[in-house]
Amino acid sequence: MAPTKKPQKATKKEKVFHPESRKAGQLARKQLRKFKLAGQASNRSKLHSSKADFYGFFFHAIPEERGNVLTLSELHELVADIWLTRHDEELEEERAARRKGRPKSTKEQKLEQVQLREAEEYRTGMEVPDLTHPDNVALYRTWDQREVAFLQLLRFIRISSSKPDTAIVSKPGKHPSLVPQQEFSGAMDVEAGA
């Protein structure tokens, strides 16, 4: 017997629309919306990642002993000596790898920009978690280091290299343990009276 040909499966043809039709416009808008949402999700994840890195650094900087709080001068030393200099080794490697007379690499330029931006932010006032407040430090210790939304519960201060002896509370924190007792009890009285 001669081999029989198997019937081929009919491939579904993609329907072609006229470029100026309503359906083509709908499909284009749908595709553009998908693209924009994907871009926004990517940007949001990068922002959360950079925030988690920044606050994770301070999370690991909390000392285990001495009641887990830092003094204001120790907080300034932490920012100036460790946080702002964390890219120095990588920057030196990039400079050493570059031949004389060659332009700076993209990586080297980005690292220099990051250093300049962070140094300027520290000079004008950098917002950091308040590691000088015992209740805030205790609350900070409970953070899982992934959920950035948890950080709005914490108290933040603004420190500056131009005024190292002052710290301004920039965000008082939303957690009940950080709210002053008179404000908290006053809010309870109002709710009970209503």
C-alpha cells in the first residue's frame, strides 16, 4: 500500500484589518496600554528596589548592643564614612582600567553622578530613619526588608553635613507607639464622645 498523506491541520489565519479601521485603532490602543503598564511596573520595581537597598543599609547598621540606638554624631559618621563612600573602590577600579587619554566609561560617569548627587543631598539635608529614637529602632527591627510600604510607619529625620548638631523630624511616623500620648488619648476621647 502506498503511504497515505495525513491531512494537515488548518492553521488559523490572523485576521488582517484595514490600517484606518476602528478595529485596528482599538488593537493599537490596547497594545500601547499594555506597553505603558509594563513600563510603569518596571519603573516602580526599580524604585522600590533602590529604596529597599537604602533603608536596608540603615537596618543593618543598627548596633546589637547599647540599647540599639545611635547618637546623632554616630549617625553622621555612618552616612559620611560608609554610605557616601560605598562606590569608591568600584570607581577606582574603573579609573585604573581606563587607559590614559581615553574618555570615561559609562559606568564611571554614572558612579560619579551618584556620588555627587548623594553628597549634595547630604549637604542640603538627607532624610534617614531616626536611629536615635528607641521606639523607632525597635519598630524598625520588625521590618522584613522587602515591603517598602512598612517604612511609612517609621519616624524619619533630616540630617545635614552643614549642620551636624541638628536633626529635624521630617516624618513623625504613623505607628501608634511613635505618636505622642496626649495626641493619641485626645483622639480616643473624641471618638468615645461621638
